[in-house]
Amino acid sequence: MNQLRTTRPYRALSLAATAAVVLVTGAVTVPASASAGVSPSSAAAGPAAECRLPAAVDGLGSGFPVDEQALPATGTLKAALLYVDFEDHPAPAGSLDEAGANLASGVEYLERVSGGRLDVETTSSDGWVRMPEPSTSYPFDRGLSYEDHVRYIGDAIAAADATFDFSDVDVVWVTATKEAPDITYSPTTNFLDVTADGNHLTHAVTFGFDQWRWGGLVLAHESGHTLGLPDLYLFEAPPDDPGNWHAAVGGWDLMGLISGAGPEYLAWHRWQLGWLEDAQVVCAEPRRATSALLRPVAGSGTAAPWQDAMVVYRLSETRAVVVENRQPVGYDAGIGTSGALVYTVDTSVPSGEGPVRVVDSTPGSADGLDDAPFAPGSSWTEPTSGAVLTFRPGPANTLGVTMTP
Ligand SMILES: [Zn+2]
């Protein structure tokens, strides 16, 4: 996979190993001149405010607020879905429905996981739109640059413009016919800079051939970037664990591994996006024990504000330990190990470098991070602070957590 190398607003990189193509997806293309600054943290008050770690990197990251270039994650997101084909790879008659159906589950994911806070309104092109250039003129497999990506998106918009109204569009989705293998993968840009029907379009995702491997959740992953979330897989595998691009979070979040067993967004990300209420966040006190009863993350979007979704223990200005309850419900239905998922968040670490790292309750086990959650009845000591987290079974599928500093 060839990805654009840039330094701002965050770094993407070239993955030399072709094996990575089947392990990770997407990339975010940005202009070299982009330099989104870090906004001051929001001035929210209340018990959770102390745990709202301020963003400490430019661009996509895990801090508050999300990148200023992100689209709002609540309210209505108006998407233009353009189906494109090419003179060298025309779309077969009758293939439009299949292409639409493949992405539909991604829209459903966003609406469900947000608990209805995000409403996606999709308007599709009237059939396949013929691109002006053959598919091979867009170098997806030869190091797609930001400029190449914008040219591709701009061509799609221009080709559709005669019959499509872009005047009220927030994000452009371009999906290529399955017949075009040269449109290999599915990058995102938050810096489009194309005007159509008087509307300055800034956000786009283009879906390539890899969507047929990932399914519609690729749309939800890429939309995560549109909304400001970072990649949680590692752009470079650890030197002592070569080839393991998933050493940070395994399959415990859609921004880490689309095909993972537990692709529910982490509670921390939901909080970043405004999909959790502050009242659902238990910010542990630094000098006395804190207890919480956590509902499964999968249902947190529609839970009552008094139903706890996570415990956060702040370690520094940019680091915190988070505990959430993962159970085999919702998009987590396929997880093999349930219980307390513990991870650290570091808002000074950029996208793709491990801003979130899951703590493995069974280090060295053959299952990697798949069996990372701590079982009720166990405990864990945070190594830098000495704080002890203990986990106990709660009623139904809830999880009791006590943090003792
Ligand atoms: Zn990504």
C-alpha cells in the first residue's frame, strides 16, 4: 500500500510491506501546506472535565477537542454518494444496487453507535457517472498524492455536477465500480477544496476495491477520520514485533481493525465525538477510591446519562487510563473474551503511532490482544502511578470497577 507521506497536520506513511494491504486500510490525504492548529480545550465544567485531556497534536488525535478540520459528529451529516465508472472499466448493468448495499452497513453503524446523535442523509448520483479519464490514470497503486486524490474527487464531482446538486453537501463519497481494480483502496481527505454549486466542499472519502474485502464498515472507519478520529493501527509495526500493525489495540475498535471481532468504537472515542454524555464518564479522583458500575460499551449510545460507560484515571496532562466494559452484544457480538478492557490514551501521540494502547491481561498469550480484557474478580496495578484497578461482576452484564490510588 502506498500512502501519502506528509508531516502536517499529521503524518501518514508509506507501508513498504504489501502484506499491509490486507491488514489495514485507508489513508488520509492532506496538502503539504496544511497546518491545522490545536484549538484550546473546551471549557466544559463538571466532574468529567478534569479527565477531558486536551489535544496535544496537530490533526487527528485522541484529545479534546477533535481536530478543528473535522466535521461535526452530531446532528445531520449530508453525504453525496457518487457512483463512478470508467471507459476502461464500465460498470455492468444492474451493479448499482450491489455497490450501494455494500456501503449501507457503514451508515447504519454510524447512526447506531452514535445512539442516533448522528443522522446521515445520503443522496446518491442518478446511476453510474462516467469519469473523464481511464481508471489507470489515477495512481492509487503508485503512491497517490493529495493532488492526485483531489483530481480524482474533482473529476467525479465535475462529471456528476450537471445532474447533482452539491449546494447542501457536507461530505462527498465516491465509490468506484467493482470492475476497476486499479482504484485499490479507500482514502479520506478533510482538505478537498473544490467548489460546486456554490458550496466549498472540504471532506471526501473515495471507496476502492478494498471495500469488497472490508464491507461497509470501511465507510464507518473512514467517516471516523472525517469526524476527527485517528487511526489506531500502527503505521509502523514495533521493531520487536515485526508485521504486527495491530499491536496497539488489536481488534477492539473500528479505527484499529475493521475486520476485528470487537469493532465498537472505544468509549473514549465516543466521548470525543459527543456520543457519550459527561455524566456517563466517571473521572477517578486522584486521592480517594472511585467506584463505578459500567454498562457494556455497545449500548452506551442509548443508555441513560446515569449509566456509567467508562472510568478514566488521569495520569498527566496528556495521559489517562481508561476502563470500559466489553460484552458480546451489538457490533461486539463476535468477541471471544469479555470483561474490563483497559487502555491508555495519550493525546500527544499522533494518528497511527498508538494514541491508544490496550493493556493485555494475558501478555504473551497466543491470542494476542483478543483475550486482553480483565475478568471480573481480577485486578491490575497501573505501573507508573501504583493505582490499583479491581474488577467485579455486576448484575446482568454490568461490570463493577474500583480504582484505588
Ligand atoms: Zn484510517
